[in-house]
Amino acid sequence: MAAFEGRPAVRDGVGKDPVNEPMIRHWCEALGDTSAAYAGPDAVAPPAMLQVWTMGGLSGNPGRSAAYEELLALLDGAGCTSVVATDCEQEYLRPLRPGDQVTFDSVVESVAGPKTTKLGTGYFVTTRTDVRVDGDPVGTHRFRILKYAPVRTYAPSRAPEVPETSETPVGQKPQVKPTPTPTPTPTRPRPVINRDNAGFWDGVDRRQLLIQRCVGCRTLRFPWLPGCNACGGGEWDTVEASGDGSVFSYVVLHHPPFPAFDPPYAVGLIELAEGVRIVSNVVGVPYDKVRIGMPVRLEFVRYEEGQPALPVFRGDLPAEVGG
């Protein structure tokens, strides 16, 4: 695997679209970012959109190198057929503005492994993408994925069944059917807790849903971030959510099945009464009865012994629908 480090992943990449106002608007609406810097005649693109302008979409990136394809095929051949994005790091050299056409090159910076995780054993592949406009550097994007062999739970092998009879032939011992070994119950993945969100999970342990609040401009923000996305301030305190909210949007998960989860189930983007949004499960109502605008109420559920409690939202069906 180390032989692929330093080899190109994308050569002479060109953004499929110039930096443009509609994509900036969609991004800001999805994240609830109302900063004035991202609208109007002097608008700039949110810095975190750096990767957006290099993505290939469903049709893929035509500049992807043969070396990168060979690396992915090698991992697939080793059984590491699943992939999950783990983290990214970005460095910004100047703001991007509508009309900028980005070009980029990407390199395989490192391949680490094998590593055993709760998802399975695999390799962490990090790529570094250098982004330019008119030949001048504007930013760097490091993206890390885990290519892994998923942990599977197999049903126990069945011993041949012995026909049941009311009598045992003379001279033979009674034949007893073996008791199958129960299949181990898969566990849910634990939340990722780090220095930026530890205070949130401390609140969950106390059965509180805490929202960050900027000390400078008093803007509420969720999910937790190290700095304010409205004024850039680094000082913050918290307010406790009332627990009231409504379904802003939702999806129903049917496939793929995942250990410890029983599809289909509803995952909602919940708009809290305080104005911020959180992704969580919608419980208490059939998955096919969840609707946009449905009122919900916060609950804390511990699904497994030894796991932290999780905030979920219980739906409220109208009487004629629920009955």
C-alpha cells in the first residue's frame, strides 16, 4: 500500500461548474447560515465549500488517475469493499467568488493500516487536493476515507435435523437435536466524542440538549463548532433546548441494512423551537406516517447497556391519523 503514497489521484482537474451564487445559496439554506458575506454584489463563497467546487458528481471525475483506481481495486480485492468518510482538513488562502473557475490536482498522501474499527478492518486513505484559480493557490483540502471489510453477523450453522419419533429403537441412544448457538446481537456504533463536542455529550448524560451561543453576537449554533459562523467569535456559552420542535425534513431508511438497526426507520432533520436544527430519529409513530411540519418532543433513549443515551424525537400524530 505504501507504494501508492505520493502518486497522483487526480491530474489537471477542472471544476464542473464555476463558483456560483445558486450553489452558495443552497449551501447556506441547508446549513442555516445567514451571514451577509455570502449574498449580494460582493458575495464570497463559504470557505468550507472548498471541496464542493472540485467534486465530480454522479458521473465521476474524468481526471481520476489510473494509480488511484488501481489502489481502490486492490483494496476491493482484499475484501475492503465498504467506504466511509472519516474527516477532512482544509486550509484557505483566499476567498472564492462567483465566477471563479477552479482547477486542482490531487495526490495520495498516505495509506495507513490495516486498522481494526467497530465497522471492520481496513485502511485509511488520505488524499490532498491543491485548489487553484488562474494558476494561483486558493486552498488545500485533505480528505480521509476508511476502506474496510464490513463486520458481518452470520447465523449459526444448522446441524442435520433428526426426525422426531415417539419411540427409540432398541439398542440405540435417544437422539437429541442440538440447541443452536444464538447469533450475537450486534451493537450500535458509539458517538464520536472529541474536544469540540464533549460539552454536548456531557449535557446528554444529564438529560439536557445544549445549544451553543456566541458570547459576542448571541447567535445560537448547532451542531457544536469551535467558533461562531456569524461573527467568527471564539467565546461561547450554552442554552438548554426546551425540547419542542418540528420535522423540517426527513428520510426513511430502507437499505442498506446496518447491524443493530432495523429498517425501515425515519431519520428527521428537526427544527427546534430555538431555531437551530438537529438530525435524529423520529420515534413513536410509524415510519410512513412521518410528515414535514409534524410536531415532535425531545426524549433521551439508551438503546444498549454501556452506551451513552441518545436524543431522539417522539412524533405526535393527529387523532384521526393515529387512530
